[in-house]
Amino acid sequence: MGQLLSDLWAFLNERKKWWLLPIILMLVFVGILIIFGQSSAVSPFIYALF
């Protein structure tokens, strides 16, 4: 996982693609919500957000 993050950081830094960072962060956030929303006690609160 660390190698992936360092490669991503190097790509963003070298290519100056800083506009991709918010998109990547939102995708990660939605993925975390989906994982936690499937089987946890927090799921009723997550569904209330949408």
C-alpha cells in the first residue's frame, strides 16, 4: 500500500496533475462508506446522509 501511495504522489508531483487529488480522495471516501455501510451498526447513519 505504501508503494502505491508513493507512486501516486510521485506521479502527481511530476506531472502537476493536482486537480486529480480531490477526485481520488472522493473515490476513496465513497469506497470507505460502501465498505462500512454493508454490515455495521453505522449503516443507518450513513444512509441518512444520502
